[in-house]
Amino acid sequence: MDFSGTWKVYSEENLEAFLKVIGAPEMIVKMRKDVKPVVVIEQNGKDFVYTIKTPMFTRVYSFTLGQETEIPSLDGRKVKCTIREENGKLIGEADKFTSVREIRGDEMTEVSKQQSSFLTCIFESQMFFLCFFIFRPSLLVQ
């Protein structure tokens, strides 16, 4: 499965509670609940570059499937995580949470679960398509 693309998050369930449980600072919790990020994924085989864009920050990290890596949390802390692909899904495992990303058509869903509780956070994104039009004055009807 190729995860490459630009994804606009349009729905988030349990985000505020999830952020609190994994230890995000209150300032981040308040700021993040009103922001829907854009996620850009660039995949080249097993290598990924992952960019999260919001009006307040941009976070970029890279990883290789099956290798432990450090990813930045919302507040900038580094979290050790191993990401693997299984049955067309990206599965990331860290000390405090597990995350599963899946694509169906032009929709991507991420389900993150906190390890020591039953709290689940669900992010739903839609592929963001850019359309470019070329304006040609010669095509104007006169």
C-alpha cells in the first residue's frame, strides 16, 4: 500500500482526553483541539517522510519500516517508536500508545490507543487534491 499523499484531517474523536492521558501539556491540549492539521506523507519503499502542518507549527520526521525511530510529540518531546506495515496498515508502537493507519479510497483513518487504558482517539483524513488550471487568453470567446 502506498501512503503517499497530502491528507486533510476533518474529524477527531476523543482528542482532548487522549492528549491529557498521554501527558501533553495543557497549552497543547487547548491549542490542538481547534486545529485540523494537514499531513503530508512521502513514501519511497520502506522509507517515509512524514510532515504535520498546522498554523502554529510544522513537524517533520522520517522513519524506515521495522526500525526504531524517534518521532516528535505535539509538545516537541521525542518518543521512541517502531512502525511496521501489516495487511496494508501502518502500525506504530511506542511506550504510551499504539497507532494504526489505514487507507480506503481517498480516506485515511488513524486509530490511536493509549496503552494503560481503554481510551482511543480516532483521526479521519481525506486526500487533499490540488487542481491546476492554465489560463490561455487565446481560448477566450470574443
